[in-house]
Amino acid sequence: MKFGLFLPQLGVQATRENVIQLAREAEKEGIDSLWVLERLVWPLKPQVPYPATPDGSLPVEYQNVLDPLGLLTFVAANTKKIALGTSVIDMLFHSPVILARRFATLDVLSQGRVICGLGIGWSKDEYQVSNVPFEHRGARADEFIQALKRIWTDDVVEFTGEFYKIPASKIGPKPIQKPHPPIYLGGFSQKTFSRIVNQANGWIGVVAGPLEYLDNSVKMLRDEARQAGKDPNQFKILVLTSPHITNSGYKGNQRFPLTGTIEEVASDLQRMKKIGVDHVIFNFNFSPAGRDIGSIIDVTKQLSKVAR
């Protein structure tokens, strides 16, 4: 199992010094990857509630967000070998030509370290500011990924779809990774799993409840692969989580996954490994622990050591 860390990209922690410190220490300690997310606006009156909080409110950290690919390009210049991933870029907010070039540029400058995590978003406000219709997101995403791959792989790129059109053109640079950087998709619906099986290399999930939920999602993805006549094990499973380490354990059934002592959280990670998770990504941006870069590195080292 591999382990990754989100960069200090949000809120007051999003400083040049913190980014450099975490990136360099993570690479020095053998952590496998560094990650960023995308958030465009923090609307005062959201049209859609935020799905990750009980009351639907947006975390205040989202009021200050460093640009994801700009940040990874900066980190690429300050590291040598650690992988650089997006979890996720909301692809439909972008032009496929422009986003493909940005990813390819990062892959070239980082010498082939890019992991391309994509999603379709949930915020009507962000669709509005991107001047993109909220409807037909799935169909747009299907076309977007097809166009992205052609831009990365075809010598002469030409694409004609319902939503995107590219006249016969030369578009460079091409990524260093061949045929292209790995593509992972976020989401939980059956349509997402079908899109992964048909167009991507794996899934980015989130620990949002009992680990049985995660187990069921992995089984759904693998069933979708089998039905498509593909090897279910060829699709990688990446999972985001925000571990919360305490000095004392939880009694009974009240413990939320990845919460508790180092030993308890490590046992959850071992179970996730058995479920089939290939890569765990820790996000401390919303946690008090995220204010101490040294603590982030230390906790990640401890957990990775006992759970690998």
C-alpha cells in the first residue's frame, strides 16, 4: 500500500514556506505522493449544500485556495521523485485543450510524476462562474476524457463531439508518461464506475462512513469491470481520508474509521488494504494537526510503517 499527503493548500496554512517544508520532508521520508484539490469559489449563499458536512456548510478553509496545478508545478521544482496528484480537478470547469496542456507541462517539468485525478463537481455556483451548464455532466465528462487522451497521444489531434470540437491540429507538449499519465476518477455512482472501467485507470474514493461502505464501492467497481470483460484488478483504488489520532481508544461501536490511537487507525488501514485499497491519501487541511508540518510527517510515517 502506498501513502500520500495533501499539500497545505487551504486557509492560513497555504504558505510558500509550509508547502516547501512539507514537500521536501515528505520526499525525504519516503512518502509516495503529494496531492491537491480544486475549489473555485466560497459562495455566501450556496445553491447546493456541501455534501461533506452535516449541515451542508462549506469549510472556511475553502475561502483561500492555492491553484492546484500551479502549486504542483512549484512543488515539482522543489522535489525530485515524489508523485504529484490531483484529487480532484473538476474537469468540466476547463477547456480540454488547456487542461491537457497544463497536465502535460507538469509531467514534462516533473519528469513523469503526474497522477491525473478528475471529477465532475457538485457545486452549481462553480458551474455558473465557469459558464458551463450544470446539465449533462456525465455526457460532457465522457467526451472530455476522450478528448484529453487524444490530445496527449495523437500526433494530429482532431475531435468532433456534441460538446467539444478540436480542428485537426498539432498540440504539444506530449506527456512523458506513455501512453499518458494515469487517470483516476472521483465519484460514487454506478455511472462513475462505468466511466472508470471504460475510460480510466482507477477510482478515487473517500472514507465517509463505516468501512463496509468502502468495501461495497470497491465490489461495485470490480463487478462493473467483470461485466465489461475486463480484469477487475487492473483498476487501482485510491482513498482519501483525514485521520484523527487520539491518546486513548474508543469504546464499543462509536469509533469512526481512521479515528483513535495509532494502533486503531493502523488496524483500519490494514482492513482497507484487504478490501483492495492501493493508495491512501491523508488530508490534514481541515484538522488542527495540519498546523504542524512536523506532526503531519511524523503521523504519516508511523501509520505507513505499521500498515504497509
